[in-house]
Amino acid sequence: MLATSILLGLASVVLAQNPPLTPPPVAVPTAVAPAPVEVPDSLKSTYPATPLVSKTFAYPSGIPYKVDTDDQLVRGRQWGFNLCNSTTQNQESLCQTMMVNSLDDFCLWAPPEPDSEVASTEGEMVAWCTNPSHGTRLIPKDSLYGVQFMRTPDYVQVSGFVNQSRINLKNGDYGGEMDPHGADLRGNPLGGLVYSNAWSHGNNNSYQQVIEWHNFIGSNYFCVKACDPAGPNAAHFCEHIYDRIGCLYNAPANVQNGTFESCLGDNQDYPGVYTDAAGAVQTFSQPPESLGPITSFPYTPRTPASSSCTQYQSSVIYAALENVTVSGDPTSTSSSPSETGTTGRTQTAVGVKPTSAGVRNDVHFVAVVFGLLSLLFV
């Protein structure tokens, strides 16, 4: 018994001085969410189940937030939105629903970011308007140099001269076409909608969706045509296959630089259709871009006659644009010339201007902290 006690005592001393090693905790693997699989463009589909021209929405109650929800297709998701109202009215608005109503109330498609080209942003264009009631960006003052609005039996058309750099289009860009088709039937811009009260029989608050339309802009000139949705030839007057030959051949007009007028007019010939010297009706075939610039045409388009023109002062019909400016414009002595949207942030045509105050405050704080630390270690 004594020997056993002595051995147990010695064992306790040894254990006290050399405790047994504790095995390290076993790491339990945590579940890791699999990375999203990026589908290569080669495996994505191109065409939507429903083309843009087949999507109709009553204004304003039937318009969804986004018309194009085919995010999985090659061109990706719609850049902006279609449900536009006073809460989206500012110079950063991504509204992609535009109006073509009258000389003093129309919109253009133009880029959302400064110094852009049509060719690279046609799918992302947003609405820039002359009327501040559509939830869009506004065309800055002094941007329009001459505009003609013309009502014909089958369409309404606005043509004019514009300083395109003031609506984010790169100076010198020859431009291109926006229409509700596009090569993939999703439209340019994707999901872009157009409405008009031109056929509301005097009820300016009644808007119809324009199914066929086209808008060319470039070289400081624009034209936008909205074809009567009840007209039997809307798709012909608002043809969309002649994207390389501009306003002169798609929407000929008698617009004059420095003149702002609203007129009645005759229908033009269908774009691309003409009568040759022998009196035969011909259809122009636009050559592919791979053949280089188009240097000659077999015809000169007929400019339709206009009548009953009424001229206006631009300062009167575009009075709502007076305080809409772009970066670099002279500042007003009474107040800031920029627009303020519903977010409360100051807006300009090129977006919110950040200040450096936050950066300066952060640097000052860091300097104070390092100063205190140096005192502690003296």
C-alpha cells in the first residue's frame, strides 16, 4: 500500500509539471456557396420571346418598371427603366420612356454619360426632353438652334439643329439611328418606349403608345418621327433598315437654323423608295458597312411640302429649360443654375459633382491619431 501511495504521489507530481497535451481542435469545414456560373455569350440566346414592337402598355398605369426583362440574352439587361414620374425627374434620370407631342414638348434619345458615341451607346440611350413633366432629363438651355415640328396624315416629326455635346454626345460624332427593332428585336435603346398625344383629338392628357418610330442624331442635327399607330403604313414611313443614311433620306424636312416653327405637311415618300428618271419606282439597297463609306446615291429624296407654319420664340416655348445647364456654363449671380431632383442632390447635365471635403477631413483625422500615438511611445 505504501509503495502504491508513493507511486501515485510521484505520478501526480509528474502530471502537474507535465500536463498532457490537448489535441488541437478539429477544423469543421464551412459550407461555401458555389460561384455563379457565367454563361458564355456563345451559348446565350439572341432574340427575346416577345419583340419590343409587340409589347404594348397603356399610359401611364400599364407601364412596368422595366419593359425588357430578358437579362440572360447576349446584350444583357436594360440600362434604365420605363416607369417615369416626378420622382425620376433630374439630370441623372435613366428614364427610357419618351414623348413626341409638339414643338414645345418632345424628347430625344441621347447617351447617359458624357462624351459618348451613338455606335457604342445606342442600346443604353435615355430620354432628354423639353418638358419637365415626363420624369426624364431635360435638354439644357441654348442647346437647340432651330426646330421644326410637322404633322402629316400618317406621322408627326421633329427635326432640328442641336449642340449634341450638351446632351452627352461626343462632339464630331456622325451619330446613328435608334428604333424599336434593332438587330435582335429588343430595340435601341433596349426597352425604349415612345408615346404621343398627337392623335388624341385635342385631349393633351391622352397618350397613345407609338409602335413604329425612329430617331437619328449626329453631326449636331436630329430628327425623330412617330408614326400613327392606327395608320396602315406606319412600318413603311418609320422604316428602320436605313440606319447609315441619316435624316436626309429617312426624314427629309425644311427646318431652318434659327427658326422654331410648327407646321402641317404632306407625307414623305417611304424611306428608300424613289422614282427614277424613267418614271419607274425603285427601292434603294443600303450597302453593308464592310464596303466602306457610302459615297454616292442613285437619287435625291423628295422633301415634302409644308404649310400653315407658325413661328415661335425659343425663349418662350422652352422657358422650362432656362435653368438647366451643363458643366462649364456661366454661373448665375442669383442662384445655382443646376437642377435639383427629388433626391435633394444638386444635378447637372453631367451628373452630381462630388466635393473633396470628405477626403480632407479623413486626412486630418489620420494625422491627429498618429500624433497621439507618437506621444505614447516617447
